Amino acid sequence: NHVRDDRGQGAPDGVSVFSRSTEKIQVDSVYDPSRECDISLDEAITRQIVHLEDSTYENPLTGDIMSISE
């Protein structure tokens, strides 16, 4: 049994390969296009504009979702 990386390269049996990228960013406010103004991060989370679980921003008018890092 082998673990394969994204290039199809195999790792020896018993070896786990993990890749995780973490980036810390400071968010002072979030633009809410439905209200045409900036709101606090806490309010954006409450209004489900920002999703911390998968680090995404959802435009409440269009439903478009993008990575917070974008």
C-alpha cells in the first residue's frame, strides 16, 4: 500500500505524506455588497459571508465563493 503525492510519486509503506499551507492574515473589515458597506469580521461570520471552516468569502448577492486569500 502506497501513499501518492500530487505528482503520482509513491511513498514507502508506512510513510504518511501531509501537505498543509497555513497563512495568517489580519482582517479589519469585510465588504458586504448587499449593504454596500464594510462590516466587522464577526458580523460577516454571523451573516455567513465569511466561512472560517474553509477560509472562504461568499458574495451574498451572487452566491459566488472565493478563497479569503484571493
